[in-house]
Amino acid sequence: MKSKIVVPALSVALVALFGLVARGCETMQGGPVHSTDEFRDHVRATTRAGEDVFHTLSPAPSGEPWASQEGSSSCVDDFGFDETGVARDEPIYTWDLDFASDADYRKAVASLRSAWREEGRTVEEIENGIATTVDDGIRVSLHLGYYDGEPVLRTEGSCMRYRDEYGDEYDYMFDDNGDGTVDEHERPY
């Protein structure tokens, strides 16, 4: 009678253990491999998160939102897990902001802090600014630049592994403004 219960229980436990080990290996490798289109959607979502915040800033900075791509030194394949055709990138975009005064910047930070709290977001106080995490794990921060002390809005998507097929029309490294396309002025010469 005991063997009728013990054998199936051990079988279930063994299958669960194999599943956990496989999941752990995938996590150690950097997560699942996505398609180029899924990565492109993640880039667009990261940029859109910054643009949404830009448009809610009050008082508003002057000018139009124009994102600039930044590199990520933490999203790399240190151990050689990625096979040929698999790339990993972390979309990071910044917007340089031009407020009329330091007081306007401080008001914009206070207003954004209040808006994020009303949305139920956790607001993190960072040096000279604030940050939160929005949809899809995208981190958004509004702070003074570390080197020049000028206001900057920054979005950081998550590090994602994806198929980077040779000849694919989308090459993230050339998508300077994060719109999900490599425009004519962004193409290398």
C-alpha cells in the first residue's frame, strides 16, 4: 500500500526537481531567448515610458522629447552561454531636460512624485531626484546628471536575450532614439 503512494510521489518530486534545475540553468544563462520583434517591442516600451513621463512633467521642460541611447556595461554574456545568432541588450534612453529654473525642476520632481504615488507606485528617493519601476520592469528616473548637474530623464529596460539574425532590418545599436526602427539618419555610412 505504501509503495502505491511513495512511487508516484517520488516521480512527481523528481519531475519537479528537473523542472527547477532547467529553470535555474535558463536564468543563469540570462533568461529565455526572444525574437527580434519582441526585443524591438521592449525597446519601444522603454522609450514610451520615458516619453509618457516627459509629457506629464509639470512645469514642463522646454523643447520636444528627444531620446538618446546609452550603452549598458552590465548586460553582457560573461560566461559564453549565448550561441551564435543570440544577442543581449538592455535598452537605456535619456532625455536632457531644460527647465526655466532650478525651482521649476524641483516642482516637476514633487509633481511627478505625487503622480506616481497616486498611481500606487513605489517612489525611490535617489541622489538629486526620484525613480520608480513601471510596466515590464522598466525603471524610470528623474534626477540631476551626475557629471553636469543638469536635469535628465532616464529609462532602463531589462537585459534581454534575443535572436539577432544576420540581415535583419532592425539593429538595436543604430536605433539612437528608441523608436524601434533604424531611420535613414541613424544608419551607419
